[in-house]
Amino acid sequence: MNNFKLKKSDLLIEGVSIKKLSKKFETPFYCYSSSTIIEKFKEFEKPFKYLDTIICYAVKANPNIAILKILSKLGAGAEVVSEGELRRALKASIPTKKIVFSGVGKSLKEIEFAIKKNILQINIESEEELKLIEKIAKKLKRKIQVGIRVNPNVDANTHKKITTGRGEDKFGLDIENAEKIFKNYKRNSNLDVIGLSVHIGSQIISLNPFKKAFLKIKTLVKRVNKNEKIIKILDLGGGVGINYKNEKIIYFNDYAKIISNISNDLGCKLILEPGRVLVAEAGILITKVLYIKKNKKNTFVVVNAGMNDLLRPALYDAYHDIQSIVKKRDKKIKYTIVGPICETADTFAKNKLLNKINTNELLFFKNVGAYGSSMSFSYNSRPIIMELIIYKNNFSIIRKVDTVVNQISREKIPSWISKIK
């Protein structure tokens, strides 16, 4: 990716100066390279061109409607996990027949909305959910396509908080129960139970967990389809990781090869759900140094971005490389980089080696295009920060700052409080 260029005293994204943007807009803010998203999608899509595949972007990674619109223009569908994400996908003109609704806890209202919009498929995670979908579809006089999410009991060897395919995890049905449901519901007037879904986790950097899970899925498809073709769609989820810090990455051609080898004799349409891998590298978070302070153990760099703006380090101990926008050659110093939130967890890096940092200097966090802005919140009554996107020397605001004044305007003081003495 050649869309980010660190010059002597500036960072350029597709030719646009971050230094100039930081003078125009208050920091912190997110900034994305649209060309990086376009390149990543095309790179991911290429090895699947010869397979019958729908690529459904996992909206949770970054739900901004501008990013969804870019991916829609490239032909992507969407994998959503809430009514809100579904509404965003529709706003971005993603065709309903390219939208899959996943998630372990869909409400009646959400299911009803999805059925009315006639989306491609709802992936169920319990038989109780399936019965509710049947009841709603019957009331609406509709027939909805359903996939059964299977838990293959495969450890993805990723962070324990983002693994989803072990037997102890809350997601999916075990294989035996899924097989029974396929057989029991194959002649249903309101449900077309023809999909099989699996997703074992996120930020996976080895092909082995995929191979193990997909082989189990293949065995199940062959058993269920032995006498008649019941399973017609195979949703193989997402989870391919990126290189945050010296991780070995999965090459898309190798990923496509194992999928092709496993699915080539099944005769199923494929759904893939990449998220992080399409958008993570496209995003940076710009922040300004507020203070430098020392104690006996640390030299702290206090920046104006907090864990409410970028939660992953506090939530997952996740690593994001942090750099200055100015190239320097002086001696490197160990810094602990922290935000302004009143939590010790608001720490982004410990013992980070950087050239001397100065107050008011601009730093940037790398690889935050996924699960950065999408997980941001207003803790400590802080604003939800701005998002910008750049395309060939031009920038656009794609999310305005949600100010504290705006947040307060949505709250109300009941009249009875005035009577308290």
C-alpha cells in the first residue's frame, strides 16, 4: 500500500497533508484512505472470481455509510448483526439480496424488519430463534431464507475475547443439533433452511484453524445432502487477520485455495464475510501531545485521544503502532503513551521507543480503520470524534463531531426534580 507517505515533517495520505488537516480540524480525528479500501477489496476478491461467491463485508468492522457505499460500488454485500447495521447497509444502497443477518441475540423487532426487507439470509444461532423466525414469517405471509450457524469446536488461536468457534463460546449450534434441524425443517412453508454458516473468530493469522473448521463443515454438508440437496449455500464467515506487529499474514490466494479445495465438489454457493482485512490498514487516528511528564518509573506522553476514541488497547491489550508525523534522527527514548481518560486502562503503549517527543506534536496510530471508530463512545462526557476520508488529493468529512452539547440535548431533566428539597 503506497497511499501513506511519511515525509520529513508531514504525513501525506493520497497527497493530502495531515499537518494541514490538523490545523483545519480539531484533533483527535480518524482519517481513511479510500484507495487503500478499494485496493484491498479488489485484492481479496480476485482469487474468488472463478467461484460462485458473494463477498459480504462485515459491517461491524467499520459501519460508516461512506465506507459501505465505496464497497457497495465495488459489488460487495454486507454481513450485519443488528437492525442498525442493516439500516446502514440499505442507506449505502447495498442490494438486499446481498445482505446476511448474523448474531446470537436478534430481537423480534429486528427479525421482523429483516424479513420485511427481504434480505438474502438470516443466520440462526439457536432452535428457539428459528421458531421465532418461523412465527414472524408466518404472520407476515413471507418465506425467508435461513442459514444455521454451526459451532465446529475449533480454537482459532486468536485473542480469547474474539474467538467464536470453540465449544465453550456462545455462538452457533453444535453439529449434531444443526444436522437435526436441517432434516426437521426441510419441508417448511415459511422457512427455506438451505444455508450453513460458520465463523470461528477474528484476527486469525494461520490457515490451520480454517482448514479444521471447513473440513468439519464439508463432512456435515455431505451427510445432510446425501440423499437430497438440502444445503445450497455455504457461509464461511471471515476472520482473516492483518499485520499489527510482526504477525505472519494469510495470503488471499492461499485462503482461496483451501476454500476451493473444500467446496469444489459440494455444489454450494459461497458467502465470505471479510471485515478487518478490508479496512483496518486504511485508517489512522491523529492525536496531539498535551503534556510530557516523568516519574521514577516512566516518561509519560499524554495525548488528547483516549480509550473512548480507540478502545482496542484497553479492551484487548491490542497493539497499534504509534508514530510522529515528523521524521527525526535524535536519540530514542522509552515512552508510556496515555490518554486523558480517568482510567489506568487508558494506556496505549508502554516503553515505546520513539525519538524525542515534544508538547503539541502530532502523533498517529496505524491500522485503526477496523474496530476504531466503530467502538468509540462518549465516556467522561467526551465528544465522539470526526472521521475524514481521502480520495486522490481530496478530503471529505464522513462523520461530524458529536459534541457534548449535542449529547446533552438528548437528555432531559424531569420536572419533579425541582421539587426535591
